[in-house]
Amino acid sequence: MSSIARVWRDQNALTVDDDIGATVVDRQILRRLDTDRMYVAPLSDGESQVGILAFRLSDEDPAEALLAMNGYAIELGRWLGALQRDDERRLRLLRDYQASHEKRLREIVHEANNPLSIIHNYLHILELRLKDYPETHEQLRLIAAEIRRTAAIFKRVVEFPPLSASLPDKPDVNAQRIDLNDIVRNVVELEYHRRVSPT
């Protein structure tokens, strides 16, 4: 089992060496990191797993480096989890709003169609009563056509696909490549010098 799978399953960080026991996946990650050793840490927000983070290790890294890497993974996991929960909450609120809006829209269309149907029925009765007055037939036909057109517009509004169908399942993420190892080394170095230097 790869270190990634083990860290995901056990939620415990591991140090992985490029040796005979390394899996193909681990060797590929080591090759991508351009190193013979890596530290693989879980990313968790305290409630759920949000990812895995792999750090490049070298023989010169002090023991404090692992603590700093682990601390960074904890903070990053918390941040990612909060970001994900916030996005899920916003999407849920938007979907709830859209559902109530669509329901209200259907109610309005239904209520508007009722008087249109009544007007259309009375127009037909009026047409029958005025059959001996051909000069009124064209106006009555125009009124009936406009009533049908209005009903068709209402029908299109109700049949319009729900806005929630166009929502993405997950928000888009704009990823950029950065060298986390350099950032972590700088943090570790600053922390190391802060502890070693007298105040």
C-alpha cells in the first residue's frame, strides 16, 4: 500500500524513503519531488479528511523541520476544511433560495393562469353572442390570440430549467504551483534561529 493510502487511512504522518520497499506510487511522487526522502502528512480540519501533503526531505533537515511541516499540514487542513464548509454552506443556501423562488414562481404562474382561463372562456361566450356582428370577430380573435400568447409565456417561465441545474457540484479552484519546501525551510530556519538566539 502506498504511503498516500496509508496516511489517508490511518491519519498519521509518515517518512518515506526511496528504497526497495517503496511502492510505484511512492517512487513516482519522490521522483516528482526530486528527492530520495519525503514526509507525507494528512490534511484534516478536525472533522473530516481534506487531503494529503507530501514534503521533500533532505539529510540536512533538522528534527524541528518535521514539527514545522506537521504544523503547516494541520493549519492548511483547517483552512481548506473551513473553506470547503463555507462553499458548501453558500451553495446550500443558494439552492434553498432557488427552490423557494421556483416554488413561488410556479404559484404566481398558476394564479395568473386562472383569471386568463376565465377571460378566455367569457371571450368564447361573447364570440357566440356576437356571431351576427362580423365586424367584432377580428377584435375578438386578436384578444383570444393575446390571451393564448400570455398563457404560453407563463408556461415557458414554469418550464424553464431550474437554476440549480447550472450550479457546479464543486467550486472551481485556481491552483498555482509553488515550492512549499522552500517556504517550510524558511519557516523552520526562522523558528530555529528564534529559539537558539538569546532574547
